[in-house]
Amino acid sequence: MLVKISVFLSASASRASIHQSISCSNNLGDVTAKSGSQSIAASLVGTAIGIGLSQVVLDGTNVLDVTMGFVVLSVIHQGCTYRSLRSVELQTLNRHRLHLVLDDFVRRCSDGNHS
């Protein structure tokens, strides 16, 4: 239970900064509301698909089939999450991103490539 709470808190904190970077003209409330609606809709669709798949997969109750289904769906979920986060352009630099940018800049300058 404690792990679930800490994951929820870290997700909420990162979600707020992503929403802030997406909002254009002080419309953070609108962006957050739309995100919440999309999240609920995706959760409902995912639940419906899960119920449908469980009827098919659990017919024989083979643990290996259930485990493989879980692994495949988890990999798809992680891939989709990664792709969605790659499309968000953050307009601020935290310490880690600043470090990456400066390392790249110093590396390019030391190589003689000043572009």
C-alpha cells in the first residue's frame, strides 16, 4: 500500500509539470480537466478490453498464458507511455536536463563542431 501511494504521488507531481508545459495561455485548469477525462476514458476502455480478454484467456486457466499476456500488455503499455512522453516539449530545464544539455554542448565544442 505504501508503494502504491508513493507511486501515485510521484506520478501526480510529474503530471503537473507536464500539464504546465502544455498549457499555452494560462489554461492549466482546462488542460488538467481534459487530461483527467482522457485518463478516465482510457481506463474504462482498458477495463472493458481486460474483461473481454479474461474471458478468452482464462478459459483454460493456464498460468503461463496469463503471464505471457500480462508481459505483452505491460510492454505495450510502457512503449505507449514512452512515446507519449517523448512528444511533450518541456519549456523549462530541471537540473538533470540542464546537465544533459551542457554535457552535449561541451562535447560538441571540444570536438570542434560549434553548431
